[in-house]
Amino acid sequence: MSTKSDPFKLENKVAVITGAARGIGAAIAESLAERGANVLITDVDEQAAKDTAQRLNDKGLKAFSKTHNVTIESEWAAVIAYAEKNIGPIDILVNNAGIETASLIANCEVQDFEKVMNVNVTGVFLGIKYAVKAMQPGGTSGKGGNIVNLSSVAGIIGTSGHIAYHASKGAVRTMTKAAAIECAQLGTQIRVNSIHPAIVQTQMGTSFIQDFVDLKLVPDYATAEAAIKAAHPMGKFGEPSDVANAVIYLASDAAKWVTGTELVLDGGYTAA
Ligand code: NAD
């Protein structure tokens, strides 16, 4: 029998995943828990977060839930305190919660732009802030850790009709690098990385395709879907588990030399 230890293992790690009631976040929570982590599922949708945690508990996995709006600073303090009291010192934060809206630039209202920036940028900033405060030496958790931020290929390239979403995901990309450098230079033992998926099959993935129809850029959903799929050299969209697997890598010791990186998951979409 091999005695080599598994660098991907997450046994007894404590992980907080935001927006994890459904979609990519739920898949991340399940995958981390399957590798032995204790996961705290947070979401604005209280009942859905509870249901997802219960579904994982029913499979024998260690999952908890807490209502959480990532845009509210006091709720971040409450989430960290809840995790530390009920589960243990935090090792992993996945800033997954996000929203998208669609509008042509000339019609994009400031309130809509700010709403996206508030959830996708301020929410991630607050997550980084509270995770660093807790994980850094002398913090309430105090043993370093990992922060993984959900950006998107939209943080690297543009598309029509989504100016706010692109602005927000570009900010997540560079906030990640700024945090990674500061955390490394201060010797915090905290790594910070971002993940950049193309279309993933979730509620948001479907909405993103439908946006092109609603904005009258394409005649119907089937045409939009076929055009976007054709732009992916592998000819298919991602699955939530593809993103979850990337989080496992970044949050584990397998990535112990990786910080400030942008991990693109896109079936070759941005390689051309
Ligand atoms: P989704 O819409 O299916 O799920 C998002 C979850 O976030 C929901 O449970 C929602 O209730 C929660 N949420 C929304 N606002 C919140 C807030 N203020 N506070 C806490 N929770 C909140 O989306 P998804 O497809 O699972 O996307 C997850 C992340 O991945 C997002 O950051 C998204 O931008 C990113 N992403 C998605 C795709 C895709 O095609 N699906 C591609 C690239 C990146």
C-alpha cells in the first residue's frame, strides 16, 4: 500500500462558500464536503441554503447553512463568527455569490450598474477583508488559508450587452492579484486565486444566453446557444462540477505554490 499523502485532500478543513444554495456554489460545497471538508453554505435565499445543506447532510456530509447577503458588512462578521463558533477556525473562503444583468450601454442605468458592482465587487472585497482578518496570524482563525474568487472569462474579454458584469468580473480578477501579493508579502500564509469559467450550465448560464435574445442581438435562444457553443473549440459548455474540481485544486496543498493566478475553464474559448 502506498504511504504517499494525497495533496488534494481537504480532511477537516472548514470552508465557507457564498451563494452556495444552488448552481456552481452548491456543486463546490458538495465537492469540498466529499473530500472531508466541513462546509458552511451561505446565501441570501435562506430556505434554499437550508435545503442544500440538508441534502448534503442526508448524504452523510458535514454541511451547515447561514443566511447571508454578501453586500452587508455586518453579515460578514456574523458569518465568520458563526463558522468559528459552530464549525471551527476557517481554512477556505470561496467568494462565489454573483449576479448578472443585461443592457445595451446606452440604456444601462447607473442603479443597475451599481447593483451588479455591489454584489460582485463589494461583496467579494468584503469577503476577502473578513477572511484575511480571520485567517492572518493573530486573527480569530489565525492559521493562514485559501481564498478562491469566482470571476469569469467576462473578467478577461468582453461581450455585447453586459458592460456591468464585465466591469465587475474584471475587478474581481485584479482584486485577487492585489490581495494575493499583499497576503504573501505580509507572510500571512493566505493564498488568493481566481477562477474564470465560460458558460456553465446553471440558472445564470441560461440567463446569460437568453440576454442576447432579450436585447434583440439574436432572433431566438437556439441561435444564441449554437453561436456561443461554436465559439468554444471543445463545442460544449461547462458543468458546475468542472468549477468545483478547480476549487479543490486551488484550495488544497496541491496548489501550495499558486497565488494570484487566474485559472481559466472555458473549453478553449479564450485561447483563440
Ligand atoms: P446562480 O445564479 O445559479 O447562483 C447564484 C447564487 O448566488 C444564488 O443562490 C443566489 O441566491 C446567490 N446570491 C445572489 N446574490 C447574493 C448576495 N447578495 N449574497 C449572497 N448570495 C447571493 O449563479 P451560478 O451560475 O451558480 O454562478 C456562481 C458564480 O459563478 C457567480 O459569481 C457567477 O458570476 C460565476 N460564473 C458563472 C458562470 C455561468 O455561466 N453560470 C460563468 C462564469 C462565472
